[in-house]
Amino acid sequence: MLLIVVVLALASGCKTTQDGQDKTAEVKKSALDKSRVFLTVDFKPGQTLRYRFASKRTVTVDWDPNAAATTNRVQKHEERAQMVVAYTPVEVDPYGVSTVLATVESIQAVRSGGVTGRTFGVDAVQSAKGKSFSFKVDARGRIVDANELMDLVQEMGEKAFREGAGGARTKDPDMIGDFVAGVWFLWDGVATIPLPAEGLAVGQTWPSQLPAPTPMVMRVARDVTYRFNGIRSGPRGAAGVIESTYKLAATAPTDWPVPYSGRFRMSGTFGFLGPYEALSLEGSGEELYNIEAGRLEQRLQKYTMQVKASLPPMGVQAHPHITIEQTLAAELLTPEPQTETRNPNIEIQNKHE
């Protein structure tokens, strides 16, 4: 049975001296001799890595699931977001805490159809374009200082509001949660491995939690089970394969970033409905980690979520059901994003950036 030792060093896998490179080569050679291999995430000094993140969400609202089928009972709409984020190591400590500078080079968000037919202007998430933030990670890939990233998330959150009569705050629809799901949790699959120095056997599993972004204001988490599925050929060489499956979590962690604060109302259909109750969530995903280069190559997550809503009290008893079909993807771009082949299943089309 092949045994995989996973030592994640986000932005710290790079070796700054020849001696460090030699030692790493010796460790990897020794591991291979014993049917063990290191699966690392390496950033090299002076080398910027760009990742493209994409989110696609199809939302179906069944206004009266108990009624007979009608042509206007069910409405659908779609939300898409795509961004490119560049990661550059600033300070590297292979065994301690490293600092990475991330820059949002491009970002777009579009909506179409159904319950979002009304135009709400530019999505607040697009205000992140051109912004940079530094964060610190330990040798396992866990973020230990994300203050600048948190500030950016809250800054985007403020952009989602407009003031109405009497200073009342109204929030327009936004895809900030999709931004968080991509950037904040990019290395979750390996960062959550328990006792990574002991290695992973093929078939071994471990738990985690990931967010489930929604078009309405609600905090939903996915309980995740990761499974190591061995090694196969990836886009740039041999890749370690991590499978993931998702279930609805009972609660969401309190330390996850929250873009909004204070009292406000939400515009549009998802401000009209409420309160919301998440009923179920099912899905799966896969991640590929390049063994030789030591970095995440690509990640694809898909799930379906069922939500029950209520109509405001106005003499009508109804509980609309909402189905959210979500795709979240990330992939490494090399050397430049415009030279890469896009995935037509998740890429957004927007000529009005």
C-alpha cells in the first residue's frame, strides 16, 4: 500500500539556499525509496503564482411546492463570479510562519434570469479588483494572521449597501461569500490533515468544514470528509488526489469572516422572503496536488442545497422551496492567465467589467 506523507508549507515550501534544496531532495529521495512521497505546496522567491477562481450558482425558487404544476410557479436565475488572484511570497520560513502577498488582479460577477431580473448595479465583490492583502500561514498551511484579508472582506461588505430614506441601510445582492469560499479556503484540503508528519495511507479520511455561499443572507457550513485517493497523472505531472464529500453542518464556525454588521434589510426577492431554513446539502469534489512542483493544481467542488423560506405575513400561507446548485472551482494558471484554456462550464461571460 502506498503511503503518502503530506507536509504542507504554503509559501514556505521554497528553499532559499542550495543547502536547503539539497536537503529537500535527499528527504524526497528517501521518502520515495520507502514508497513514501511528500505532497507540498511550494512558493519560490521571485515567483508569483496565479489562481483563477470561479463560482457558478443556479437558484430555483418553487413558490408553492404543494400546488399543482403551473408554468409560472417555478423561477430560475443564475449567478456567476470569476477572479484571478496572484500570490507572491514576501517572507519564507519553511518550519515556521511565512508571509504571502495576494493581489486580486481581476474579478467579475454577473446575474441573469428569474428572480434577479432587476438590475442592482455593480456587484460589491468587484470592488476588490486591484486590491492587495498580506496574510501569514504556518508550516501546515493554516492561516494564522488574516487581518488584512478580513479588512478587505468588510470593505467589500460596506460597498454592498445604499442608504434609503431616514438613513435606513439596504443591502444589494453580492457574491462576497463566493470570494471568501475561494480565497480563504484554498489550501483547506491539506491544511486540515491531522498529524501530517505521519503520512496518509491511500483511502485514509479526515474531517473539515467549508462555507456554502448563498444568494440570501445566511451562514451555512458544509461538513466535509476528505479522502486520499492516491496518485494519478495531472496537468503538469504526477498529482496526489484528494476527494471530498459534503453534508449540511449543524452550525457554522463563529470565526469565519462576516462582511456585514449592524441592522439592514436586503433588496430583491431574497430580502422579501424569510426567514430561511437550510434543509439539506449533498455534494462532492476533487483536488489535485502536483507532487514534483509542490502546489495545488486544481480543485472542483459541486453540491446541491435545499432551503425552505416563508412569505411575510400578509394573509397567505406558503413556504417556498429554494434549490441551490453550486459549483466552486480553482486552478493554477501558468505562466499568464490569458494563455490558459478556460472551462466553459464555469467561466462567466461579461463584456462590461
